[in-house]
Amino acid sequence: MRVGVFGASGYVGGELLRLLLSHPKVEVTAATSNTYAGEYIYRVHPNLRGQTTLRFIKSDPEKVSSLCDILFVATPHGVSSKFIPSLLETGIKIIDLSADFRLKNPKDYEKWYGWSHNSPETLEKSVYGLPELHREEIKKAQLVAVPGCMAAAGILALAPIVKSGKIDVDKIVIDFKVGSSGAGVKPSISTHHAEHYSIVRPYKPIGHRHTAEIEQELSLLCNRRVVISMSAHAVNMVRGILSTCHTFLNEPVTSAEVWRIYRELYSGEPFIRFVRDVKGLYKYPDPKIVVGSNYCDIGFELDEHAGRLVILSAIDNLMKGAAGTAVQDMNIMCNWDEREGLRYLTPHPI
Amino acid sequence: MRVGVFGASGYVGGELLRLLLSHPKVEVTAATSNTYAGEYIYRVHPNLRGQTTLRFIKSDPEKVSSLCDILFVATPHGVSSKFIPSLLETGIKIIDLSADFRLKNPKDYEKWYGWSHNSPETLEKSVYGLPELHREEIKKAQLVAVPGCMAAAGILALAPIVKSGKIDVDKIVIDFKVGSSGAGVKPSISTHHAEHYSIVRPYKPIGHRHTAEIEQELSLLCNRRVVISMSAHAVNMVRGILSTCHTFLNEPVTSAEVWRIYRELYSGEPFIRFVRDVKGLYKYPDPKIVVGSNYCDIGFELDEHAGRLVILSAIDNLMKGAAGTAVQDMNIMCNWDEREGLRYLTPHPI
Amino acid sequence: MRVGVFGASGYVGGELLRLLLSHPKVEVTAATSNTYAGEYIYRVHPNLRGQTTLRFIKSDPEKVSSLCDILFVATPHGVSSKFIPSLLETGIKIIDLSADFRLKNPKDYEKWYGWSHNSPETLEKSVYGLPELHREEIKKAQLVAVPGCMAAAGILALAPIVKSGKIDVDKIVIDFKVGSSGAGVKPSISTHHAEHYSIVRPYKPIGHRHTAEIEQELSLLCNRRVVISMSAHAVNMVRGILSTCHTFLNEPVTSAEVWRIYRELYSGEPFIRFVRDVKGLYKYPDPKIVVGSNYCDIGFELDEHAGRLVILSAIDNLMKGAAGTAVQDMNIMCNWDEREGLRYLTPHPI
Amino acid sequence: MRVGVFGASGYVGGELLRLLLSHPKVEVTAATSNTYAGEYIYRVHPNLRGQTTLRFIKSDPEKVSSLCDILFVATPHGVSSKFIPSLLETGIKIIDLSADFRLKNPKDYEKWYGWSHNSPETLEKSVYGLPELHREEIKKAQLVAVPGCMAAAGILALAPIVKSGKIDVDKIVIDFKVGSSGAGVKPSISTHHAEHYSIVRPYKPIGHRHTAEIEQELSLLCNRRVVISMSAHAVNMVRGILSTCHTFLNEPVTSAEVWRIYRELYSGEPFIRFVRDVKGLYKYPDPKIVVGSNYCDIGFELDEHAGRLVILSAIDNLMKGAAGTAVQDMNIMCNWDEREGLRYLTPHPI
């Protein structure tokens, strides 16, 4: 299978290239970047030195569509909606990693992103690419919208318990802690090392756009409007997201019940790992343990004192939060083993 | 004034020595450590090299009481309650930085610390040493119990709004992020650099002991039982605490009202700084900006979407969270300018 | 092929398990640890959660020898020399990652390690397991001694130029910068996060033991005594070594000549990468780019001003500096593709 | 005394403001920045929030000269030489922190900086502002050129031993490790947190400009041409420089002799600290211990094996490497206690 990456010079693009270059079922036939067209890929992604002689080509959708059967799109938000609708007519399968086709309700783009969507009809066709919730739809999709990185972590942490009806869905707090790679490859004062080192910066205490995705998916699961209280913090690491979900129970539950609720929804999932141990340093999820892997580690703790259930999830924002899920989606669309190309074990310590 | 530090080889003890050695009104006459008795202080606290020729002496309460007028106690929890009650009879003033005299209700020690307090009558005499709430009592106290580091950050963030009655005091979430110095000087696998680097470790998602202090102080302020939902995370920095307080409003409020509520309680406070700017990288509190200082930076954001008020506070856990507040308490007890010895400006970037 | 890891609870042991569990040609049949005998492996190596149900067994050489055909030994220095000589009589192949069989001259153990070697005759049989210099001997070896982490980085950087005779071999400075995982899994004050964060600690400015290995191997290459001026610094990262080799030229050389000298010795080497680019952020070797990989990246720069040739090499200390080279040695001993089990591409950024 | 900072929005400018705002003998009357003119200073330097209501003004030399008696200039290299020569005619005292007046030989600007100096006659008047070597000249100077950050660390480490004639001055290796604040406030891909975290980047293995200053000052001390082999590495910290100086002895010396040589030159120096202990974690210099302070910590070790003397020095690049030395120079020029405004003790751990 010939695959291409449109917008391949950023961090998500680089991670896609890393995964696809060692994927046994595909051949990378195109990697685009207007800035670096003509340049060797390893100049921009130094980890790929010695792995490929591929060079970037210009970001021309038509040209690229002739070079590949599946196209990954990793452009900034607001870009891919301009060319994907017409590109789909060529029959090419597209996995979009931007936000442009994630939300079902066009009005949500106005509310959360501040622009009107130009192709509401494509939104209807698009599938929200979280395998754990939409596997069957992904199998048949021509256009898959990969979830936002924090959205993926938050939805996976909350889906079972929201579906179960055990918690107050009006007061769900998600306190995210995110690594610097989530800010992308473009330098700015906020990601300047001297300013980002040692920080715990509450960069988006309210109003983060991923709220929209999380509410959309969780509301679907429980058939009522879910309200998410989301705050995002930047911390001193490069990769990873920890989501700490503070939820309030409608009625007391036992740990065993919570276990059952989570196992039920995630039974057989290749990339969900339950992490809740009686001992050991990593008895709860921690992003450090999933760097470079596609796992979403999930754990929880019941707080009887406050009638609270704390659910924790950890992912690598560039993997399960972007490129890893995208490759998992491709594997599903192609009817391959979902783990293909995603079997790497995180080194420890790292 | 002659001052001593009992238990001076840990991080809190070291920070006390740093502050007291450059405090214009006091002379350090004793620094105790059983492990390092006889050793130069700078061997254990390398930043004090060239500043003092003081050596550690044995941790003998009686001996120490004869050497100083004010004694700072920085021993592990459960130690100082064994000797402070009798030591008080000598008339010495004591500023205790452990948890042994913070809680008013002896039963709280059983519930949260798992031991019975041996001197409930001393608990009654002890003053909770948070100047912003108990300045007048501190002035007259013989025994002051310095707040726990996270408790200080949490209480200062929440006191005004809890007192105002504007929020639901049954569902207050405090999501703490803490630097590694908070774990103390004793090495363990959890603070081993290779295991602590790049982490966001939810080390105490429920059941943290500081819950007791926070509930005690906030309940006092609003005359009803406050329930705190506290989770503590270790992050990749050495100093600092960020508290993200997620609270739900009983009724809509405006930003101006919140401002007024906070200014009212903290008017004239020398170490409270409001940080809520319209622009700039540090428009919210961040621990990076208070390293080595005694400030508690406080900010907030109103989330209309969820009916939530997010309050943020940042402190240096060894300063406003321990030694800084202890020195501020001493200044109050001695009727000196509260800022004496605490005027240092954090370097930036750091 | 059945393989075992003796001393599997440390960082090198964990890295061996990670590599061997995903190696297509071997089955891990034993992992020993006296401390953790009976415990699941993932409790100690959290990255292996979900990968294996293996448990640690006691560190009994005889028992282990019956369970495997190839044994990796990752015990502290001074341990393996006690049991390897007799174990070899069972015909088992052994890859030792400690220092016990690296030096050819028994007197060097007295000088650099402070103890007398108990089996000089085994030293003669042992092969220094650096594939780039001893591939043919490794093929036929029963006992391979994997190089020390810094030694591997230093020797690979210097071997070609020392062999060429172009530099003054009496004045070779190697300035090493090493990550904290190099200090092993045992906590101590020197690796306590609060004390190790942000450091550049010159922990061994003179007298480092790896000097002996480096001098042994480089002297062999040029048939005269080489003197190494080695200094080791601990820096704020977990994995990786950068060696900066400052050498003085006997006569002027051109860049082209240096290139030729390096290409000649390393032509066809699967894990040597030359990194010396005209542009780009990573135009010289950097440990960040080889985390989790078995590459040794090598670059250089000619300093005409001072008659100096600076050679740079970067490795992952737990991979090319330990477990990676050990697996490469196994692949050579078994006549498999040298890259088997070592093909993973470092994620970037990390 | 009225003082101003010309070019006050960068990291050196910010550090000058921090020091000068708490200096008991001066009043800050001007802080210039064309980019931020009109903006409050604390918006750019968040650590100064609550300390001053000063705002930036335009960078107009004439205007500024009327506002202050002493002017600190912290502009990029190549800027201050354009206006300082004429500004000096107004009688104002100037402390320049750029490279424009450090080198005595105009040809060195062509060789190392690539431009011709427009005012060789001002170079003659300018004093190289390293108090330990030029105190008497600084006292009488109108124009002082503060040393480059690495130059300061290197010269202070080497001055005594070079002066003594004990080492080979043709083969002096200085291997520098530098924090990210040394790269200045302007974001770029090389200081992007995701790219700078965990690095040991040999960003300037040869050809660093500070070589010129170091050679100039050391050659003066020993009356012959000294050749420096300098390599600079960026590491994962914000503040600090460690210089590891590898020197080769002309003849054997004892530790006692080296001690004597160093004590002789630095006797009574308020900001030189000798760090060479028999035990303890910080028995050698480490930048972590001097953050925010004006100390230069110096230590050494004799390597008999290689006939080498390793000298180590650690400074804060923004303090002893820039703003701290500048304030020390001002104190000398004004005949004040040299330590005025520079007494702060580094917190530990940090």
C-alpha cells in the first residue's frame, strides 16, 4: 500500500514518517512540506538519519493523491477543510489529524474555533477516529478524523464511567498536564527552553477547544448533554499527557464495580492498559511509561471522603494522541492487525 | 535575638538557615542534626559555603533551649510532639514546621495520620501560622504551627471565595503539582533522578493528609463543613507548587466581583500577589516565578460554559510553603517588619 | 534459542529484557534477582507491563545454566568473576556486562579496581565485545565482555584516528557527559532528583576506571602506549553519553582525509552513523537522537587555530553502551543479522 | 546615583534591573527597549511584578544620557560601538556588556567577529571589566567592557596557573557546558523546549568567539601567546556555565603548590570561592550552587596518570558572567563595597 504524509515537517508528520517507514505493509511514497521541498527528510527529522533517502515535495494535494492510496494529513487547523472535500472525490482514503473534521455540529466550529465550516456535508461523512469507540465505522470510512491529543486521553478515561451513568455529568473536571511537543515545532517565547523549563504553566485554565470533542463523544455515549470542566497545564517534559479526571458519584460504588465497568468497554482492546497496582512506583498511569508507544494507560481511585472518583489516563500525545491512533486507524481501514507497526516497547528509564 | 534550628540537615532546615543567616535582626546560635553533629553546615548545605563557620550540634532539646530565644523545629512528623510540650515550659518561643500541632481536633490525627496525639492541651495553645488568616493570634503565640506546603497554597487560593459563600463547598477540587524538594532530602526510588525526570506522577490521587488542614481552616472561615477533593502530582521540577482549584459557583458572578472578594481579604498583604494579566507569558501564577521568594501568586478565571471558577496559586514549597512563612511568623511574633529577611527577588529565567 | 538474564532487576537487566522479549529469534527463559524473586517482572520494569507474565527467580548460576543456552550477566562489578569461570565448563555461552572480564592484564584490575582478579586464565579466553573492533573473535567466543558505556563511546570515537597515527597519543582528552541512568537503579543522594536536576557535576574529573579499557583497546590498534586524559560529568538527562574528544594533530590534515580514515574503519558497520552536516540543528552527534537505539553517532571538526581535531560521539548508555551491544554480540555469536531486535527508531522529539 | 539600562528587555537587561532595583545606593531612572517602549517592565520580566512601576522607554542614547550618571548597555554585539564613542563625550560612565569593547586589537574583531571596528581609539580607553585582574584600572575607567560569560569562567579558572608558568600554554583545552539562558531571549528552533530538553549539544566545538578574549587576557598574564582549544556545549539547564579546563603540566606539581598558586592571585577576592573538598556531593564546582549569585567557584584535580591538571570553574552566566560582574564593576568605579547589591544566597536545592 502506498501512503503519503501531507504536512510532514511538523512533529506529528515526523512521527507518522517514523511509524510508516518501519510499517511492514506500507511504502511511503510522498512527504510534503512547502518550506522544506527538495530537502532530505532526515535534515528535519534527525532521528530518521540513515533510514531513508526520501525528500520532501511541495504540498500539492492533486499531485500527492496520484502518488498514494492512503493520505495522512497533518496540517494546522483550518487548512485541510479547504482541499479534503474535493480530494475525496478521487476515491483516496484520508486520515486527517487536524481538527477540521472532528466535530459533527458545524456550529461548534463557530463556537470553539471561531470560523464557519465550509463543508458541513463532509462532516457528516467523516468518522471520529477513536478505535475504542468507533471501530466498525472506521473500517468502512473514507475520511477519518483523528482525535485531538487531550481529547483522546480524556475520552478514553471517561467513556466507561460516563456510559455507566454512575457519575454527575454536569461536574466533570479534567485537569490536563501536557508536554512541550504538544505545542508543535514552531518556536515561540512560550516554548523557549529558558521559559518552559521547570514550569507548571496553566496555559488554558478554561475554554480549551478540545472541550468540544470530549463533550460530543461523551454525550453520545450517555444520550444526554455532558459538560466538561477542562483546564490545561504545560509541564517540563517533551512528550506525554496525563489527564486527572475528578468526577462526583451519583451513588456509592465499589472498586470492583468500577473495574467491571472499565473492563466491559475495553475488553480485548490492544492499546488500553489498566494500571492500578497495590504497590510499586508506577502503580498509577504516568506519561513517562508510554513515551513512543501507542498505549493509553488507565487507572482510578475512589475517594469516599468526598464522594469522588478520580480517573487517570496517560498517553504519548504524538502517538495515541496523534500519529499512533492514525496508524491504528489505517490498520483497521485495511483490515490488518491493529498492532502492526505499533509494537515498540518504551525504554525505561527514559 | 538568638535563634536555633532543630533538625537542620533537611531541606526545610537548610532553607531556614539560609534565611536566618542573612536576617538582620537575628543570630543563629544552634543548628542541630544527630547525623551530622560536629560537621560544618556547608558540607550539607553547599549553598552556604563561605557564609558561616557554624557546625551542627546534637539534637538535644534542653541544650538547644538554653542557646536560643526562638526555636524553629523542622523534624519529621510525629517527632516534635514528644518534646515541645515540656520545652514550652521553659518559656522559649517555638515555630514548628511539622504537622504535629497544626490540627485542632485530636481525632483528626487518628483519622489522617494514624496516631493519637499525646498532648491535646498543647494543640489548644498552638496557633496555625498562616499570617493572612491568623496574624493577630500569631503576634501573641508561644507556639506556632507552620502550615503544610500544599495546605498553604490551597488555603490561600480558596479562603476569600469560600468565605464569600459564592461556591459549592462540597465539591471543591484541588489538583496540586509539586516539585521534588517536597519529598525531602532522603533518597528513595521515587525521587531517583532516572525515575523522577519527565514524570507527571499522580502519587496521591486521594487521601492526602493536607486535606485535614485545608478543611479545618476553610470550614472556620465559612462556618460550615467544607469538603476538599484533593489530588497531588509530582512533576519534573525541584521547587514549587501550583494549585489548580476547580470550584462550582452557586450563582453567576462577574470577574469584577471575584476581584473585589480577593482584594478585600488580602488588602495590604506583603506576600500575596495577584497575577491575572491580559497578556504576557506569565499572565497566570507559575511556580517558576516565585522560586526562592515568599510570594503566593494568585489568579483566577471564570468558566461560564461550566459554571466554574478556576483559582490558581503558586508558591515555593520551601519558602511560603515552609521556611519563608516560618520567618514571616517570627517577624510577626517579634513585631518586626514582616518582610525582614524575605525581600529577595527571584532571578528570571531560572 | 533460550536466553536468560542474570541480575535482571537493574537498568541494564531491564533493557536486556525489553530487547530480548521482542527479539524474533530468542525466548527469555530466566530472569534472576534475589531481591525480587517471585515478583512479576513488570512490577520492577513498568514499561514491560502487558508484555510478559515472567517472574524473577533466585540468582542461582547452576539453576539458570540449565534453563538457557545463552546467559547475559548484568551484576555489579566484582560479582560475575566469582561464578563465570566454573559456569563456562557447562558449555553455556556467556555475555557479561560487568567489568570483570574486560581487561586483559590482571594488574590493571589491581590498579583501577583495587582487587586481584581470581581467574587470569579466563581473562585470556574472554573477548572484548565491541563488534566494530573484534567481530571475528566474537563469532567464536564462549565468553564476551561487553565494553563499559563510556569506554564504548570513547573507543568508537577515537579508534580510526588513533590507528591512523595522525594524532599525539599522549595527550588525548575525553570529556564525557553522562545521563543519570548510568548510575544504576540504586537511589543515593547523588542521584536524588532535587540534587541531580540542572546539574553539570564533574563527578570524576580524573581516575575513572573506564580509562583502562580505552587505553587497552586503543593501544592495541596503534601498537604503542596510548594515554587517555578522561573526565566524566553527570548532566540533567536520563539516557545518553556524549564524548568530546580533544586531540592534537601531529601534522595538518584535511577534513577529507579525516572522513576517509573514519569511513575506512567503519565501512558497512550497521550501527555507526556519521553526523557532520553543513546545516540543521543536529549537525553534530547528540545523545537525544539515539535514545533507545543502538547507534553510535560520530562527527568531528578540525580546529586549525589550535592544531586540534575534535571528535564527538553519542550513544545511549543502556543500548550501545550496554544491552544493545550485548544483543548485537549475541546476534554475531549466533550468526544472525546483527540488527535483529535492534531496529527501533528513536522517536523525536523526546 | 541615577543608573540606566540600555537594551533592558533581554535576559541580561532583566538581570541588571533585578540587581539595580534592590541595590541600596542607586536609583533606576531609565530602562530602554524599542520593542516594549511604554510597556510595564514586569510584563517582560515577570519576576519584577510588584517591585516597580517603571516602564520601558525608547532606546535613544542622547535622551538616556540625560537621565542617568551611569549607563549599563546590554545590546547585541555590533550595536553599542555605534553610539558609545560619541556618548562618552558627555562624561557619562558606561558599562558595556556586549563584545564591542572587549578586544584590544582591532584586527581581532575582523578575525573573530567578521567586522571592522569603527573606533579603535575607544578600544584603547576601554577597560576589560574583570575585577580580579583589572581592579585598579576599573576604578578609574569611564568605559568598562564586561567579559563574555564563558570568557569570565575560563579566564578565572586559568589565570593563576597560566601566570605561574607551570602548564603548556599551547595545549589548553576548555570544554564548556552552558545553560539555555546564554542563548538570549529570542526564540529559535535551537532553544525550542522540545529540541533543547535532555540535550548535550556540541553547538560550537571549534571557533567560538570568546576564544579571542580568553587568549588576550591569559597572554597578558604570562607575556607569551597562549592558544586556547575551546569547545562549547549546550545542556539541559537554564542558568550556569561549567568550564572544565584540561591542561598539561610542564613539570610535576603538588596539590599544595596548586593551592598556593590559586590563593596567591585570589586572596581577598569577595566572589571567588575555592571548592575542593574531601567529601560531600558538591566537592567540586557545580553551576547549580551559584544560580543567582555572583560567585565563581573554582576547584581542581591533579591527574598523575596523564600529567594533567584539570581546573573546574562554575558561574551563573547572567551574574558573574554578565550582570553580576557589571554591578561589581559599578561598585568599584563608585568606590562602594564590592558586594553591595550582590549578597544574595542561592537557595538549595533549586
